[in-house]
Amino acid sequence: MDADPEEIRKFISSIDVQSVAGEDDKADECRFFLGLARMEIDKKKFRWLVSAFLGAAYSYFEHTAHWACIARTDHDTGEDIADEALLSAVREHVDVIHNKKYPSHSRTVASREVLRRLYEVRHENTHRCSLSIMSAGLSLPDGFHLGWEVGRGIPLLEFCEKIMVEVGQLQWKRDACAAGAWPPRVDPPWN
């Protein structure tokens, strides 16, 4: 059945295009919260900012994987078609698991060590309890460590910076895919 052109026009005119976040929104959100955390010396506020950063970073990988899985639509069947180049770039960071019952749904499982730790910490922070943060030195916020066992904490800003490198690399690869330059014929700039 053909769609009524008037109904399509009404639908399109009802959309506020400026309300839609851009492709870089989640990466920008990561940068925003990490930038604020780098300057925060109050432990409670630092915890909130790092919590927001971890959530945004996790979402970045989830969103990028999701959009890679549903990049286009088959005009004959209406089924989603993956952007295989972008999906291969995403899979260098996280495993993408498709839901067979609902093909447009996917989830990610971290495949790199720093991202596995991100996923674990983010899960605990979201579903169990707030981040445990110790002051492991006088130089704050660099002295804030993740954990509750003295001498065994993880320097949080260093951890977040490593996550941000992963976000930046995938963002670069996504842009390369959009330009038709992924997979690369030369090494990416971080190699």
C-alpha cells in the first residue's frame, strides 16, 4: 500500500530536526564530564562527574554499535542493513551481539581490557552502589582512586583518560567509515 503524500508531509513537518542530537553528542558528553572531573577536588562532586562520564562512555559504544547495525533499510523488505565497515570498526573495541528475535536490537560486550573494566564499573555503579573513591594523595583530583582497599585503588583520571582514548579511536574510525576510508590502507594515527 502506498503512503498518502499528505500524511507523509504532516509527519515530516511535525519533526523538530534541531532536537535530534548529532553523531558526536555522546563523545562530546564524555569530554564534557571528563573535563569537569579534571578540575574537581570535592570527592562527592568528582564521584558524580566520573559516574556521568562512565555512563556516557558506555552509551557511546552502545549507540555506535546500534547505528552500525541499522545503518540502512532494505527498500523491498523493510529490514535493517548493517554498515559492515563501521561494524568491523566497532568490533575492534566491543563485541556486538544481535537479538535474533528483534534484529534492530543489539548489545555490546567489551573486548578490550580497559573497556571490560569500564563495563564492570559502570554496571556496579548503575545497579549496585555508587563509586567507591579514595583520596590516595594530596594532589587532587589526580589522587582520587577507584576502590575501597587502601593501596589497591585504580587512579580514576588515568582510567578515564584510557577510556577516552578508546572513544576517540572509535570516533575517528566512524568518521573514516563515513568518508569511505575504513578499513584503512595505512596505519591509523595512534599506531
